[in-house]
Amino acid sequence: MKLQNIKDVNAFFKVIDQCKGRVELVTAEGDRLNLKSKLSQYVSLANIFSNEASIPELEIVASEPDDIKALMDFMIQGN
């Protein structure tokens, strides 16, 4: 799933942290990085955050249906 215009990065990571299964960031090269890892969160997204307070677009793969719902709810409720 693609998530766009994430404005509240801290809230986004809170949702990620609450997910039960794997949540992975798909890079432009097709690599998958585990977003449940704090180190991956900071390292993999450092370029995105370098000059912006928001995330314009991410492709995320979540393994659990409840996690997908939580991410969708986050996007719908405003971020």
C-alpha cells in the first residue's frame, strides 16, 4: 500500500510500533526494510526527513490484516 503526505511522523511511528506483524518499507530499488526496528526507522527514512517535516509518499507492506487496517485508519483520520 502507498501512504502519502504523512505530516505527523511521530504518530505514524506509534502506529507502526503497535502493529503485531511485519511492517516493511519498500525502497525505490525494491528492497524491504523492517520498520518495526527503530534503527531502520531512523536510517531508512533519514533522506526523506532531511529537509521536510512530512513524508510525501511511502510504499508499505504489512503482513497482518489488523495492521493494514490500523495504517489505513491513521491515514483516514488525518495525519
